[in-house]
Amino acid sequence: MIHWIGKTNGGIAIYETEVQDSIELLDELMMEGIIQPYWEMGSQLAYFLAQENQEFKDMYESLPANELKKFNLKKLLHNMSENDILNLIKKCDDQAYEQVVTFR
């Protein structure tokens, strides 16, 4: 179980959640607007995913957003470790400058 708290650069908590794993956490943070979805232009998540995966990078650089949205992100994430996904989430700090992750 992962307990996540996102805070502004002033230390104010903006979102808190508890999820089963890092993939569920990433999904929830995208749905809540804490992390900009990978198919949107200028997304930090897309930038960092492109550094991790050549196939995603090629698609991100060549496809429009509506086509990129069809990319199987879950498949890519299942090939990453839990720690790698959490590090990816922590890099996406536009909305949650400070992130506190604890395991229960």
C-alpha cells in the first residue's frame, strides 16, 4: 500500500491518496490533474517517459495527441520497477512540488 501526499512549494497539501501500487497512483494523479497526461503537449510525464522508452519517444515525436492517447502505457509501466515508476512520478512536480511517499 502506498500513501502519497502532494504539496505546493509553500508546503500546503493539495492532494492525498492511498493506493495499492505505483501504476494505480500514476493513473489517479493523471485523472486528478496533479500530473499532466502523457498525450498532452508539454507534459513532464511524456518527457520523462520518452527518456525511458525509445518506442514511446518515437511515437511522442511523431503522433498527434489523439493517436498518442492510444499508446499502451500500462504495458510500458509493467516493464518498469515499482521504484522506477515512483521516481517518474516524483519528477512530475508541476503541481506537486513536494511529494511524500510512505509504504503501509
